[in-house]
Amino acid sequence: MKKLFIYTWTLVICLLSVACQTTKILTANFEGDVIDAPPAKDLPGDPVGDFIEYNEALDPLLKVKSSTLSGTKALDFENLTLGSTPASQRWISFKGKGTNLAQPLWMWHTGEFSSVPGEILIELTDGYGVSMTRMRISTNGEVSLPRNTDEYSSGEFTDILGDIETGPHTIIFTVSPSTLRYNVSIFRSPGSPITAENRPMMTDNALNFHNPAYPTLAIRHKTYGLNNVYTIGSVTISRKKP
């Protein structure tokens, strides 16, 4: 009986441990990376299977630096001229481990512009290029979302959320691929939070998402040569609300 009791509780603890581990889809904080070098593409620790993806043309633009934004290190993404490198190759993509999209996900990052806001795009996908949504931050600090696929394609977003300001910020997306809806919250300093709820995703059929998916948060500069830096403190994708 005692052995059965011990076995039962061991099984329960193992199941709880697995459940906790499976909430993590991606964790990137650059703490183990080398200063003044691009970040390692293989992410250490839990979870297993998450990674960073970027074209080698971005190497001169990506440098890990000492920072207090979200830890002791952060990633500077410089806004330098990239010549003929196509826009599709200018993303730095944080790709989560393989999972299904049946349940909601939280996808968030901390960031800060070096001086005035630059123009960047943030995109959420299933890891295969099927877009959940895209966010644009303009040079005047204006944050906007696409209302439909036409706006998504043109890059002229009319769902204006507010001004990102110049200080540190955390942008949190809550995505529900099964219902094709998402929410977003932006916590900024200075300034009060910005929120948007129940926005439509950029695909009209949940079956378009791959299974398994590799939930991805990707960032790129929309315009180059402006001598601006976007600092990324950390990136997280999880099934657990932050």
C-alpha cells in the first residue's frame, strides 16, 4: 500500500511538472549571449525546441548589449541600410516549439526605441507564414493595426490605438486562432496602458493554420537608414497569462 501511495504521488508530481513545462512555447532573454555579437539562434533552457531565425544579412544590425530593460542584457536591432536585401529577409523571428493552436496563446515582448520612435512592424504567424496579425509603429509613435487583409497587404493600417511614447514598453497579444480573434495591451512608460479587444485575424479560416504550428513573433524595421535602434529586452510565447 505504501509503495502504491508513493507511486501515485510520484505520477501526480510528474504530470503537474509536464503541465507546467508545456505552458512555455518560447523564452528569449539574451542572458547567455555574447556582448556586441548577434544572438544565438538556438535558445537555451526550457522550453526545448524554440529558436530565433534571421538572415545572415542582419548580422551587422543585431548586437547584444548590457541593459536593464528586462534583465541584464538586451538585443539592439539597428536601423542601418541593408542594400538589396528583400523585405521578406529583414525579419528577426522568435519561433516557438511545435504545438497546436486549439487553445489561446499569450505572445509578448519588451522594447524601447533609442531616441524617437522608428518605424517597425511586429507580426504574429503560425511559423509557416500564415499571419494572425501585424502591428505597425510609425516614426511619430503612432501604433496601428490592420482592419482587414486589404490593409494588411497595403501596409496602410487604419485601426489607430494611440502613441507608444519614447520610454520602455511591453506589448502583449492574446491570440485565439480557433476563433480568429485577438486582443492587445501595451504597457508604456510614461503613459497609461493602450488596449484593443476582439480584433479579427488576417486569415478567415482557422484551418489555414498549420498543425503542429510554430507560433512566431517577428520584428523588422519598415524603413532603413534612419540611425535608430530598437532594443528588444525579452520575448515570450506561453499558454499562461503573464
